[in-house]
Amino acid sequence: MSMAEPVPWVYVVDDDPDVLKAIERLLESVGLNVATFPSPQAFLERYDRNAPGCLVLDLALPGLNGLELQRVLEQEMSFLPVVFLTGHGDIAASVQAMKHGAADFLTKPVDDVVLIAAIQEALSRGRALRREGGERQRIAKCFATLTERERQVFGQIVAGKLNKQIAAELGLTEQTIKFHRANLMRKMGVRVVADLVNVAVRAGVGATPRV
Amino acid sequence: MIAASLTLGVIHVFVWVKRRSQYAHLLFFALALSAAIFGAFELAMMRAQSPAGYASELRWAHVPLTVGVLSVVWFVHFYFDAGRLWLAYAISGLRLVVLALNFMTGVNINFREISSLYHVMLWGGAVVSGPVGVANPWMLVAQVNNLLLFAFVADASITLWRRGDPDARRRATLVGGSLALCIIAAAALTSLITSGLAHAPTIVMPAVFLVVLAMGYELGWDVIAAAQLAARLRASEKRFRAVIEAVPSAILVVDDKGIITFANAQAEGLFGYPRTDLVAMPVEMLLPERTRVPHAALRQAYARDARARVMGAGRELSACRKDGGEIPVEVALSPMVTEQGLFILVSVVDITERRRLERETTRQRDEVAHLSRVAMLGELSGSLAHELNQPLTAILSNAQAAQRFLAQDPPRLDKLGEILTDIVKNDRRAGGVIQRLRSMLRKEEAQRHPLDLNEVVEESLRLMRSDLLNRQVVASAVLEEELPAVSGDRNQLQQVLLNVVINACDAMDGQEVDRQLLVHTQTTAQGNVEIRVADRGGGIPLADLERIFEPFVTTKVHGVGLGLAICRSIVEAHGGHLWATNNPDRGATLHCELPAQRL
């Protein structure tokens, strides 16, 4: 972890104040940075969207339930991994949670070691997601500056075509293709074609490479 | 005729001796006696040898005649209960005047003098004497008196006849008719003989005897009727006793001093005393010792305002047997006012068996309620487990946090105090849930305690909290402050509430929005306590509003249909009502009304 990385938050959402308080104490005892919320609404209103961290979430909650909150975070393109902590997790709910990318699914009462391990795991996963997410966002930003023609050319290059082939395909001269190619390489911040393909795969932009 | 008159007279004097108030019998005796004496004089007159003897005998014959007339007048007056009183006095007075004139004028009232006797042969060959002489002018007074007598009898008879009942009419005809005939016959005969128009013996006796017979018949009829009445009375009393003995309950008759005057066979069986002991025993002896004094006071109060009623309605009454055993009884009182004072007919029923059946019914209802409660708790097991899990989670995490704080170097002791406090609190919380569960699962007789229904509502919603969350039902409660307490079994009433709330949630299953549940408590206008549980589901079809409380009627796929039937039986056992209505906008409301506990 670089020194510049901010301290991650562990958010805990549970409607039982006693449980909330106990989990908060446990996590503080291992030096974690804890913020507690009695309801999903309170969490959504107040959590820091820019800070790294993870979410320890009860399943049965008033208003939005745990699964619904997970869905909202998904839509917000949040990088917060979710550790479910529930009283009676039935299989259907746990499958749902895992399908939507839950970091873990624990049942109460939870042993400290298990909970802390799950949180550590979720935090590191959160860091990776953030990094990946940050990269993807940068690529997406660059990709957004490309013109329509440049995007077409991008797709052809990634598909492994030669300039001559691309020119024939798009009905342009080879010279024009070279011009577009140089521009888009500059805009995307890459020097060699191999990097460009890498970017396209990671960010899911351009055309899917033909195997 | 003389002998018959005498006999009839004597019979009635005996009747009169027994029944002093019946003057008719005495007067009849006087009449019969005077008729007999008059008959004797008449006989003597018929055998008279000289005019002087005849005259003297006729003169003296007027004495019984006067007594007879007076007897007739007053007999008619008393027996008919009719006739003009002034006329009766006038006749009586005038007749005495006639008697005086009889002795003061002429040889008697009929003749101034009798010159000779003639002899007449009657049928059968007997030769009797008749008078020849000058009529006494004062006889007019006697004739007027006869006329008045006739008028009096006729008037009284008509009055009697007009009363209309067959007995009175027969009496009027028979007695009145024979009297009238006798008066006319006697007066006519006397006039004819004294005026010398007819040569006949003075034979008034047959007419008088006719009267005596008619009156005797009537009076005898009365005596017979009285005897029949007495016989009927005896038969009726016999029937009364037979009925009283046949009645399945113990019957006592108690006088106004609380002394038993009659007891039937069932009373002997119920109280274990022989009838001879029961009669003359104070009724309080049949009560348990502790209630004897208050009962005597109650009995006296009852005697002041005696009305037929069931005693001690709604109270447990006990009777005490001879062997000291107490039995639960039901007592009905009905007063009988007689000439001898107030008597109270007490009917006592042993309700030991009824009580036993009631207890059995209660036991069975409690058992069914328990079974249904266990099944319902099974349904709620997830929610209940969650309610236990929460404090356990808090305890574990708190304890492990404490361990970690202690393991730090240096150990952080500042947090330990509040952590321990929270551990204790959550341990108690878990203990409370377990206790509630055990109490609801335990099979025990329903017990009545003062209950705050608000508390029951809050606790029920707490127990169901997780279930409500899982079903995404938003439950809210509007609870009236200072709600009066009700007397009830906490487990059973909680069962009712949980059941109703589960039903309300079921009604909103599969509904995307508006899953709201509202629980209200309030005091009704009658001072009862009402709990309303309103949902926002599909409501209840009108035809089912009442049917849902029948056993085995269910609208659910997996329901047995016993829940609401049992709930209703529980609420009714608490003296309350449970019913359903549909809300004006949507959904249904279950109402549970329970009587507030009287302070």
C-alpha cells in the first residue's frame, strides 16, 4: 500500500443498536476505522463515496433490505465490497448476494477472527477494485476523446488488421489510416500496438478481438 | 214432617257450631225448629175439641211462626247476600207488632172470636177440626206484613238471579220460589179460613216444610260443596307433594324466620340430613360456617322485598352437607305469601358435575390453544431465533472486543466498563426472550392477571420484528396512553395478537407496495379495551367476514384454519369479542375487545 492511499473505512449497517455497538468496538479493538449506520438510508446519505473501504451489512433491515442496498451500490458503480452479516441467512439470499459480487456471507453470532479476516480480505479486494476501477475510468476518459473515425480504426487495429486492410475496409487511403492511428495512439497514451490491445481488453472498449 | 224438620235443623246447628261465621246455618236451625213447633201446634189445632182450645193453640202457634218469619228474613239476607235491609228491619219489627197484637186483641190475630169448630174429613179418613168465627180486624197488619215479606223475598231472589251464575240462579229459584209460594199459600189459606169462605183445616205446615226442604237442600249442597272442595284441596296438595318430590332439585320451604318447614327427598339426598332433621332446622345450618352470618342478613333483606329470582347470580355459592363437605350449588328463590306469613320456596341444584364439565371444557380449550400456540411459534421460529441471535451476537462481539482491548500493550481498560454493562444487558435480553418462549410453550392452565395490553402489543411486535422485516411489512403501533388494564392470560392474549398479526402479513403477501400494518389500542365508549390490527391487503370477502372464525376454514394454501377459531375462543373465554371488518379504502381490520378490569 502506498503512503498516499487514504485510510479505508469499515462501514457497518445494522438496525440493532446493541449489535452495532458491539461490532464497532470489536473492529476498533483491531485498529480499524469504523463508521456505523442504523439503516441503509442513513448509510446512503452519509458514506464517503470517494474513500476506500468495505461494508458490513445486515440482511433484514427496515426500508431497504441488505440485498436491495447491495443493488443500489452496484448501480452507483461503487467499489465497496460487501460482507453480509445476517441472523439467519437462507441459501436463496446468500446465492443472490454472492451473484451480485458480495465479498462474504457470514452468520451471527460471528467469531472475531472470521469477521476480521473477512473484512481484511474485503478491504484488499476493495483496493484492487479501486485501482482497476481507476485505470478503467482513465481509459474510458481517453476513449471518450476519440472521434468516430478514430474509434473505427481503433477497433480494426485491435482486431489485428494491417493498415492496408483497414484502408480497404473503410474505403480510405492507407495514408489517412496512418494519420488516424497516430492520433488515437497519442490520445490513448500508448506507444505500441500491444499496449493498445491491453487497454482495450482491460477496459472493454473497442471491438472484441477476433480470435 | 216435624221430625224431618227437627233433624235438618239439628244437622245445621252442628254445622254452625263448627263454622260460627256461617249465620245461615243458625238461622236455618231456628227456622226448622220453629217450623217443627209450629207443626206441632197445627197438629194440636186439628185435634182441638173446643173453640177455646183451638183459639189458644192458634195464638201460641204464632210464636214459632214469628220466629220462623224472622229466621226467613235474615236467612234470605245472609244467604242470598241480597234484599233491602230496611225492608228486613220493617218486616221484623212489624212481625213483632203482629205477635203483640196476637196476644192483645181477640182470641188471636186471626179471630176476634171462635164460635164453633167444624169437622172436615181428610183423604185417608182422618177427621180434623176447623174454626168458625169472626175474623180479627188487626189481621190486616199481619197480611200487610206477609205482603212485605213476599216483596222482600221476591226482590232478594231477583237480585240473586241477576247475578247470573248457575248456582245463584238455582238458589234464587228454589229458595226464593218456595218461600214465595209458601207465603202466598199461607196468607191465602188463612184469609179464606178466617173469612169463613172455606172450610178447611189450617194446614200451613206442608208449605213451610217445602221451604225447609228447599233451604235445607241448598244449605246441604253448600256443605257438600265445601266437603268436595276440601277433598279437591287434599288431592291438590297430594299432587303438589308428588310434584315437589319428583322435581330433580332439592326443595326447601323456609319461613320468615329462616326455619325450614318442608324438605323433599332430594333435599335429604343433597344435604345428607333425614327430613325429620331438616324440618325445624334454621336454613343457615346448610351453609358453610363462614357464610352463615352474612346470609342471615341477606335473607332478611330479601324478605323485605321478596321476588322470585336466582340467588347469587355470577357468584359461587356453596352448601354444607351434614358430613361437613361443601358442594357448589345454584339456588332459586320464590316467595309464597300465605295467611301464616311469608314462606320462601328454595330450590337448590348441586352443580358439582356442571363445574367439573366446565373445568374440563376450559382444560380442553387451553390444551387446543397450547397446541395452536406451539404450531404458531414454529411458524415464527426464524423470527424468534433472530431475536435470540441479536443479543448473543452483541455479547460475543463485546466479549471478544474486550479480550482484544486487554491484549493490547498497554491493555486498554477504559472501554471495559461499558462493554461489561452491554454484555449484562444483552444477556438479560436473551434471557427474556427465552423466558417468554418457555412460558408460551409451556402447557399450563390459563391464569388471569392484570395486563397492560400495550405491553402485549409491543412485545408481540418485537417478537415478530425479524419476520416483519423479512416480509417487508412496516408495522406501526398507535397505543393509547393510560390504557385500562384487562384481566387475562398473557400467553393466550399474546397468542391471539401474534396470530392476528401473522394473518395480516399473510394478507399482504405477494403485494409489491403498501405493506403496512397498523396496531391500535384504545378505550371504547363502554370503557372496554379494544385492539385493532389493520392491514392493507386484499380485504375479506363479505361472505367470509364471520366464516373465517369457524374451525377449518382457511384462505391460506398451507393453513389448517384453526388459528382464528382458537383466537375467538380465547377472547370469548376472557369475556371479550373478536371480529373482522373491511377497511373503507383497502385491507381488513381485526378487532379484539376485552372488558377492562374493574378496580
